[in-house]
Amino acid sequence: MRNCFVLTLFLLNHLYAADPLAIPNNKTIQLDRIQNLEQRLSSLNQKIVTQRAELELLKKTVTGDFDTDARLIVKAITEVGNKFSFQEARYYMDDHEIAFVTKEDPLKPIIFDGFVKEGKHVIKVEKKYSQNSLIFTYLNEKKYPVMGEIDVELKPGHTTYVDVISFATNQEKKPLDLKYDTRLVPHTQNGRSVLPVSDMPHLLPGSPSTDTSLVIYAGKELDPGYQLASHELVLDGKHLKNAAVGTEGKLGLVLFEGAAAPGNHDLKATLRFEGAGRPALTAKFKTKLATQPGFKTSIVLTNNKKVQVDQEAL
């Protein structure tokens, strides 16, 4: 009797079990389609997120992760002649100093090269000259300030060249003045770049020259007859690590060589000299300088507490 009851339950379960070959109803089909669509949508969303991340990475690789591709190049060109001697110059953009120069080199006229936010900007220039008289040397003490400004507009996909030209006017009241030459050059022309890679290696992503280099020298003509006994360098209130004693460079004795953050800096230097049978001498220097990525800034401490600043692309 018990076996018959078990057999009966087995037959009932078999009869009422879902038939795997049975045709599903419309509701089942709709639910199945919705589930498949949700899975595909989730997969597509994941692909979109991944592709956006890849696109952003590719964009940063191509553009160097700059906020803009509007490039500005400022050059210092002199037509002053030998009657006047250059002392120093400061360049500002929208009231922010972008370069401080104490030596102009006709072979290296670029004093600023970088990407700047597109739109209108004001570039101001302040330069100082003195007379260069070999006979009446007392006249060389008089300084001749030269100031000017120019409005420029930077456009995406273009490089704006600004040549700041100093020239002699032959006027007694204003013997020196400034004029400007601007050019706007598109980055691409007929699908090819008109700016060769060699023209801006320091702006390429992944280039080691995106760093900023700073070298401080004691000039070769600084206090002849004495030897440098010790020195202290303070940049923006922080002591710099001194270079190895006796390290020679092309511009003199190397006091410091290393990286420096881009921007404006205040440098203070104290040099102590000793000579045989002579009293010790201490020379103190104080100057401002501006460093920018991809450039080597060289500081030369010279006689009469003068400081020479030079920049060259890495």
C-alpha cells in the first residue's frame, strides 16, 4: 500500500512538472528580452566609460596634458647699437612676471615659450639701459628706463609670436623706445605641423626636458687672488644643497646644480673668500629670477655684487 502511494506521488509530480519543450508565453518573452537588453546596456556603458578613459589618456599623451594648445613665444630683439648697454628686463603677462633677464643674447632671443590660455592678454615690458661710453665713464652711471605694453590675442591651434624690439630713437628726451612685431601661425597646415618637433622639444609629453634646471655659478673673475672658502645659498627661504667643492662649469665655479620649481623665485647668496696673507672677504648677493619648464636657468654671481641670468632650452 505504501509503495502504491509513493508511486502515485511520483506520477503526479511528473504530470505537473514544467515541460522543457513547452512554448513560453508573451510575458516570459518580454521579461527575457528586458533582461538581455539590460545586460547589453550595462556592457555598453562599461565600454563607453573605458573608451572615454582611453580617449582622455590619448588626448593627454598628444597634448602633454595642457589645458590649452594656444602657444606664446616672446623674443627679445635689440637694435640699440653700441651706444647703450643693456642692464636688465622684466616681462609681465596680465601683471604676472613671466621672465627676468639680465643678459640678452642675440643668438638666443627667446625669453618665454609656453602654452597660455586662449583669449586676450596684455604683455608689459620694463627694460633698463645705461650709456656705454669708454671715455666719459661717469656717464654710464645714468640709467635709461624703457617701458611699453602690447595687447595680444591667443587662439586655439595657433602659436603667437611676439618680438619685443628695442631701438635707438636719436631723440635727446627719449633716446630709447620699444616696438613690436606679432605673428599668428597655425599649428597645422594641409594636415601637417608647421612647427617642427625640434622647435619645441621641452613641450613634448614624456620628454625629460619638461623639468626645470637651475645652475648657480661663482663667476671666474669674482675676487681674483682669493679662493672660495664657503658659501650659502637660500632660495625662497630654503637652503640649497651645495655642489661638490671645486666643481668647475663653463661659466665659473658651480655652487648649485639641480631642479627648481617653475615660477618666480628670490635668491640670496653669501660667499666667503680667503687669500694668503689677506683678510677674509664676504660677498652677499640678492636677486629675483623666473624659471620655466624645459629651460636651464644659469645664475652667475660676478664682481660688484652683480648677477647675470641666462636661460636656454634643454
